[in-house]
Amino acid sequence: MHLYHGDIVYSENRETLKIFEDSYIAVENGLVEGIYPQIPDKFSGAEVTDYGRGLIIPAFSDLHVHASQFLQRGIGMDLLLNDWLNTYTFPQESHFADMDYAEPVYEAYVNDMIRHGTFHACIFATIHRPATNLLFKKLEEKGLRALVGKVNMDFQSPPYLCETTEESLRETEIFLEEHSGGTLVKPILTPRFAPTCSRELIWGLGKLGKKYKVGVQTHIVESRWEAAESLRLFPDCRSDSEIYEKAGLLGNGPSVFAHVIFPNEDDIRVMKEYDCTPVQCPDSTNNIIAGIMAVDRLQEKGLRVTLGCDIGGGQQNGIYRQCAASIKLSKLKEFYEPELGKTIDIANTFYMATKAGGEVFGNVGTFDPGFVFDALVIDNIEDEGHPMTPAQRLERFCYAGDDRNVTARYLNGTLL
Amino acid sequence: MHLYHGDIVYSENRETLKIFEDSYIAVENGLVEGIYPQIPDKFSGAEVTDYGRGLIIPAFSDLHVHASQFLQRGIGMDLLLNDWLNTYTFPQESHFADMDYAEPVYEAYVNDMIRHGTFHACIFATIHRPATNLLFKKLEEKGLRALVGKVNMDFQSPPYLCETTEESLRETEIFLEEHSGGTLVKPILTPRFAPTCSRELIWGLGKLGKKYKVGVQTHIVESRWEAAESLRLFPDCRSDSEIYEKAGLLGNGPSVFAHVIFPNEDDIRVMKEYDCTPVQCPDSTNNIIAGIMAVDRLQEKGLRVTLGCDIGGGQQNGIYRQCAASIKLSKLKEFYEPELGKTIDIANTFYMATKAGGEVFGNVGTFDPGFVFDALVIDNIEDEGHPMTPAQRLERFCYAGDDRNVTARYLNGTLL
């Protein structure tokens, strides 16, 4: 049993922050036992670590990121999406055929996510299985929780970054077999998106999903072009989402859909029926001029909306900054499309970034009893002589903080 | 004569970055003499400081910031503007009657602006002359360039932060007299905005402007409410800008207008006629749900559009981040109002942040010969083994950099 003292904050739901000022969180075998205003008699002999006025919050979950695009963060943002993909992204991803290229990039990415307090992530690698395994191994070695995908693309893709359908399915099956054991890092099927995947590939992945009981991550209705192109390519489907439903890819594990800017009623139906996880990537969706997700509308329909940094469309790790960016976008959504979305607040986006996101990875994201103590200490937020409430400190961290404010990190209950 | 070696980047105009890779900038008596690919024979004995692959760029200019709101950065962002003003801003500003309160806040603000490479700023203090003088003195002592305003408000303001018209004019005149000498820091008239200033006050300030040859800063058409309210209060004026024109406040020095989200044709006429400086404050305008300035449209009309961090509506110093935020907003402007604004790029927003902003303060903001060497060295941007072009490094700094990337600062040619 170990006790940690500080100002403990976590999400109850999208309306409410649970705030335990000047309190103790008891952790046993890496799991939260409870939160107490004073040290209870039963724990009088326990070790205590005192973080003073430090905020103790759950570590963040990043539901959409391309680790393979880590080198691209914050560059090429003036290009249109198509030029950005063809000038930067696709050539860059093709280098991951080379393990010597992949190794330092994945190492840097994983260290950076830890630095920013992201301990759970849903990650796109590239089409290359060996490099994807390398990323997988690095995440495992660090003790992080992740869903990692070898990307599939066999259609409308540049020749240097395109598989045959057969090769794509075969490599994917080997990848799934290689990771059949039960670790904190798990494989996830990762068709890039409908416009770069043949029907045969997507349906083949559906069979693998069922056989290996493994989920899927992809991009849906991320732009008007993508939404229309998917329906053009799959005219028998009523929505982008239905493609994955019909292929048998849903319901086998987590179904994580990035962007979801232009969902139609059928997308909503599918996402609800299969408990899919829509991911807002605020910086990215802004950088690639995609439009703005109607976060509150999707939440009102009962969907678990989460956040993603989406490097390299987004420019940085640090899901806390996406909490602020999501609020900013919701304000513009309401300004321009009041009938389609309302302003959301910090309680909501912090919920998306921790409890909602954490649900995809297991018992992480809150400090309810029995949850894993994946936690951050946030400090050096206040101005001298001007104490702030815990909620204010959390808000300032999300708007203006950086990794220097993350002064301690606990992963599976262990101090890093 | 001193030479500095690195990758030298500055703005020629809103389309073009001037890039001198692996070059030398010669500085004499604090002024730029020239830029050379090698050390010229004539300078063979000069001292050389080598920044290797460091970017050497002009220091930033912040054209709109409330130093008195420094403690508010990144908090209260979920409140509506009116609640934010009444809950946080006005009570907080009222404390600047107390010099003991003001001193550490202004000290922290000035240090933070330097840390982030902002060496020239147009600053709102509060209604309190003594504390405004304190800020003035701190800026002078550091050697920064600034226009500092004692705020005027005598109408529709909370009783604890409201002057009589007479008091406001008298204190302002004393303030102007106190600073009649020619330093790098100058006073500027600062009616908060039309809704909190009586006609008598604004017209009185116009007389002072003419008498002391001093410019004006205020907020215009910052929201639909403010635009309408100004015209309601001044029904003889065709635009928010015309209020200041008719009062005689324009043409006496720099006229700096923050926000300018909803200008009408007459605002444009006034701003052109008096060479006014519109300031976009991207984070702030987003946080307070004001709408998006049509930057490119104002530029096309020949206006010198600049950038401001607008703490505390904005959450942080660091005009480089506003370069990225401005691009993001321009993308949304084009997405939602393609007829009103187009996407702008990093060359443009860096121009706004340096050369355009610098023009208001004198010969700063570029490295053309004769300009003051107010400069920053930007480094630690690249990933190991993956060299980037100077333009890419500049872009990544603006999107994802922070003060740690500012590895050296030169103010008036002197290393800080």
C-alpha cells in the first residue's frame, strides 16, 4: 500500500470533475484502492509520497495517432491534403520498410508520448510488418497500453506504398498471430481508409477480425471528399461506417473511427449499434481543413467521443492541449453552425481525454477503486502568491501547459 | 562589428521569406550592416559567434496584450465574455490600484514576454496611472520597445473600475507629461472601447492626442454586440472607427485596432486613410467566440495586419504560436465563409508577426541594413538524423515550439 498526497482530480462524466483537494490516494499493487481526506488509521504505516499542491490526474489516452508520421509534426501545413500526403506523408511512410529508419523514429515517438503523459494510445504504424512489430515491442517494453495497427492499403495508393491484396492480408494475419498473447499492447486491424482499400481487402480483414477477435481502427467521413469517395467505391453501402459493418469488421473488439466530421444517419446507426469510438483530432482537423466534429451531438446520441493528437496532421503529442483545442473548435462550430453543435467545456474535454478514452484500453482513465494507477502529477502552474483552485490549474495546464508541468508519471502504479 | 553565423531568416513581404542559409549577419552598434555568405575580407578581424544550424530570426512584435491580465491566462475560458469580464477581468484589474499587487504581476509579464522572444509590444495596463508607470519603467529598464496605455473607462463599467470623465482625462494628461521624453517606451492613448467610454472622454482624449502627438489603441468591431453597441452609443458615426476619427484621435501617432472582426466599409475607409494597424489575436478571438478576422481581405486593401497574443483572452505569450493559430483560423474562415477570407500561409503570418508588427515600433522586425538587431536564435527543432530546411524549422517552431527553442536573444544588438 502506498499513499500519494495532492489535489486529486478526475472525471466522473462529461459534466463533472471529481475534485479531492488536499487528499490521499491509496494505491495497492498498482491499483487505486480509494481516496481519503486524511490518512485512514488502517493505512497508518503506509508509505506516503507528498506532492503538496500538485494536481494528481489520470494519464491521457490518445485514440488516434500515426507514430510513423512523427518526423512530420508541424511541417508542410500550408499544403493541401493531397499534396501533403504525396509530398510528405506517403514518401515518408515508405521509409519504414527500412528498420534502421524506423527504429529511432519510433523510439522518439514513444518517449515523446510518455513525456507528455499519454500512456494509452491507438496507433497507426505503416504497411510494413517488421517495423510495426518494432513499435509494438517498444510500447510493450515501456509498459504502455496500446492498440497498434499494421496499415493496409492496396488501392489508389502510390506504388512505393501499396500492397497486393494477398500480401496485405497475409502479412496482417502473421501480425495477428505474432501477437496472440495477452499483453497490454494489442494488435488492431487498420485499413487506412476506404479510398485506399479494395473491397476484397476490407472483407478479408473482416474475416481476420472475426477469426482473431480483434478490433479495427480507420478514418471515416473525415472530409467531404472522403465521405463521397467511399460511397462511390462502395455503392451498396449507405454510409462509410456500413462498409466496415458489412465486411464483418465491427463488434470483434474496439472499433475506433477517427475524425467523423460528416456522419450521416446511417453512420450514427452503425456507431451506436457496435459501440464504436469516434475520435476528434482538433489540431489535425483544423490543419487539414476538414471541418469540425459535432462533439456534443455525437455525445447526445450516446457515443463515446474521445480525443486524438493525430500526428502528423496534428503537430504535437500532448492530449491536454487537444482538450483546449476541442473547446476552441466547439466555439467556432456553434458560431458558424449553431444548429449542428454547441460549445463544450473543460470538464467535457478532460473526460474525453481520460475516462472516455481510457475505456477503450481497460480499467484506466479514472481513479475509481480498482482502476490502474496510471497517473500524472501536474505542477508549477500557479503564479507565486496567487493560488488557484484545482479546476483552474487543470484548465491552465490544458490551455497553456507543456511537458515541464508534468512533474511525475506513474505507469501501472510505478514511478517512471 | 560583430558577426553572427547561422541560418538567417526574415520577411521580405507577406509572400516571401528571405532565407540565407549558412550565412553571416554583420552587426555594428546594434544595427544590421549586412548579410554575407562568407565572412567578407573587410570584416576579417571581427568577432564571430557561431550558432551553427540555429535559425537567426527577428524578435517578435505583439500588437495587442493586456499585461494586467497576465494572471488570468488560460483560466475562465468556459465563461461567456460578459461573465468572464465581470467574474475575472474587471475585479482582477481593479487590484492594480495596489502597487504591491501590480509589481510582481508586471515583473512576471515582462520576463515572460522576453522569454518568448517578444521585444516590442502594444500594451494595455489598467486605469491606474501609478501602476501603469511601474510597467512603463520595467519595460524601459529592460530595453524593450513598447507603447503602453493607461486605460480609460468612465461609462458602463463596474463602480470599482470606473473613473469620472474629468479624473480619467486629468490622469491621462499627467501620464503623457510624465513620459514626454524620447525613450524606446512611449505612451499611447487607450480608451478601452467605445462601450465603456463617454463621448466627452473620447473627444477629450482626441484633444490630448493632438496636443501631445500620441497615438491610440483600442478594440474595434470585436464582436457583433460591440459593433452594434458602439453605433448605438454614437449614432452620428458610420462605423466604430469613425468614432475615433471624429474625436481627433487618429493620425497623431500609431492607431492600433485590436480584433477588427466585423469591419464595415467605413471602418475600412478610416483605417486606410489613417494608416491604422489592425491586430488579429487568433487565440483570443477563438476563446471569446468572436468570429474570425478576414486577414487576407484586409491585407488586400493595403492594411498592415499584425498579430497579438491578447492575454488574458489569449492564453499565452509567444507570438510564434499565434502565427500557427492565425493560419488555422484562416482555414476555418475559408471553410465556412469562402467569400470572406482565404487561407494564409506561414510566410504571411511570420510577416505579420515580425516585419508588419515591427513597423509600428520603428526600424525593427527585419534584418535589412540599418535595422536594429533585435533577434532570436531558434534551435533544437530538428530530429536527430533528419535535417530540415530553414523554412521547415521556422514552421515547426511556430506550430510546436516553445520558449526552450529560443536559445539566444539579442536586444538592441546585445545578448541577454
